[in-house]
Amino acid sequence: MVRGKLGKILGIFLAVSVAFSEDHPLEKGDPIKPFLKFWEGKASKEEIQFLKALFDLQKIEVPAYMHLFAEGVFLEKKGDLKGALERYLASIKEKPSYNPSYFRFNFLIRKVEDPQPFRERIEKILRDRFKNPPPVIVENPPEKYLFLVEKMSQYMFVYKGKELEAMYPVTTGRDWEDKWREGDKRTPEGIYYFTEFIPPHKLPKMYGGIAVVLNYPNPVDKLLGKGGSGIWLHGSDEENRNQIPFSTRGCVVADNRDLREIVKKIVPENTLIAVFKEIPTNIPIDDVKAFLKEWEKAWENKDFERYISLYSKKFTWKGGGIKAWERYKRRVILGKKWIEVEIEKPTIVAFRRGLSPEVEYYVAEFRQVYRSDTYKDVGFKRLYIVNEDGELKILKEEFRREG
């Protein structure tokens, strides 16, 4: 009886002792606490050895760019900011496509004195990376301007036709992911066009006297339920505002001097700007040009069944959905004796969201010449083309007559 009571007392004492003793994560096989202690610089030799053994067991080959990135992170943590920037630049040079070093470089560049030499070096890397047009520029007439913005590198690239004419540092939303709702401080990713210039006298001082409106949300954004509005390309009354990466409420901000040159290349309603997290330099592209040719020929040949099959089930227009469009176009197309359609000077741009391995949609715009036995018009056509059930389909079309 005494022995039983003594056992209970000893049990209670041991339980209390364990509850208030120092935790030993190695004894519990817990890798999380040793890692946190390692990151805080408090890990013991045995804990570091344990972590190294865990990673060695994975037998994963670490690429050079990731080694350099890791070195940069450690140097940044130690306060050696210029050393960290050197490692990030070396990492980016090793792998100029998606690389977390871009983000750390851009957050760190604002904290060092004399950042210009670092900026010049990353600009050279980017110029080499984009001297050949990325595959997202499927087609563009030689005289037409097209703007690409990459949030990862915080640069805007201006192409004339398919030639890189200029590049400018910009800053985008404080949160670098895609925009989904009002007030999330994100810059939307997608293909847009400039709708209008806002007169300087209507702009608050903070916008630097220059602002051009983007048509966000576009038809694909609306289909996805993306919210928010008021996305502009604009300037700032703050000096070097464009060199403070990831610092806007969602707009794209460029230097006022750069903008004075940029706006000369913009034709409202007729100049595209595509915003990417990372502009892919290696991504499979559908044969959109062949798709447009098929659409044109089906229309000309009055092959109505084939023509309507090229439209998405989610297609909408001012008269309603796809069924209303089918009724309307059947009446119009089959009521003609003959039809001729010409597509002139097409611009075709592909978009992929985030780091997706596939294109999400295309925007094709061109001068359309239409003739029939009873009607003729000439104007500007824009098509939003999506992949639906493995086939290209027209989600939305917009038309503006000339004159």
C-alpha cells in the first residue's frame, strides 16, 4: 500500500519535471525547432549536423544559381547588403528566367548607397535576355508598339514590331502576386490596352502630371471574377519613385522623364500592354495564326456550323450569350449571297498567369475589311481567344469602325 502511494508520488514528480524541463527536439526527432534555431544563429553543433544529415539524405542536386541565392540570403541576414547583391546578380546571370534572386535584389537595392552600378548590371542581363522577342509576342506589325511589364524584374520592355526598342525600370504593387480584389495592393497580370490619357489638370499632384488608363478588368478577368479598378500607367511627384520596387497600390509607375517618351508610342484603344509575373522565354504557343485563318475562311465560305464552333460556350456580347449570338449570326451570314473578309496587320500576344507552364489566353487585334453583296465596313477587331477543352475558342470580340 505504501509502495503504491510512493509510486504515484514519483510518477507525479516525473510528469511535472518533464513538463517544466527544456525541450530536446533532437531526442524527439523534430527537425523544425533545430532549423529555426539554426536560422536564428542559436543551433548547437549537433543540431547543425542533424540538419545537414537530413538534407544529405534527399540526394538532390542543387543548381549553381540556388547556391548563389542561398549565399545572398545569408549575407543579407548578416548585414552585408552589397555582398548579398553581388550573389543575387551572379545567381540571375546564371539563370536569367524565373529566379527568386530578382525579388531579393529588388527589395535590397533600395537599402544600399550608390545602387546605380548594380542597376546597370541587371539591366545588361535583362537586355541580353530580351534582345530576341519572347514567344508571347506571336505577331506584331513592324511599325506597331507593344509594352511588356515584368513584375519579377520590375522593368517595362517596349517593342516596336518584334524589336526591343527600349526598357525602363518601373515599380508595381506592394504585393507582387496577381490582383483579385479591390484594395489588395496588387498589379493585375494580363493583356490590356490603354483606353485614354487623363488630362494633367485632372490629376492630383502625386501622379506627376502623366497617367494612362488600362482596361482592367478585361473580359477574361471578369469571367474569373477579378475585382478592382483604376489601374494606370503613371508618373509621380517623388524623385526616383520608379526605383522603389514593389511600392504602388496596384498601378505601374515609371519615371516622369521616361513617361514623356513612352506616351508618344501609345495610341489609345490600339496599344497593348501585357503584365506578367515573369515573361516566359520558353513556352509552347498554339497556332493562333492558323486559327484566325480558319475563322476567316469559315466566315467567307458561309460555313456557319464551322464558324460558330470556333466560339466559346462562355462567349458574351451586347445581345446576350452564345445562343443569342448563334441566332443572330446564322441570320446575317446565311442571308448573304457572298462574303469577303480580310485580316490586315495582326498583333497577337499570349498570356500565361504566374508561372504556369501553359498559355491561358491570347489577344489578337487587327484591321478587318468586310464586304458582302449588301454591306461593307472597315474597322478594328480585337479577339480574346482561350483554350477550351483542348481547342482554341473565341471568348469575346470587340469591333470599332473606322471613321
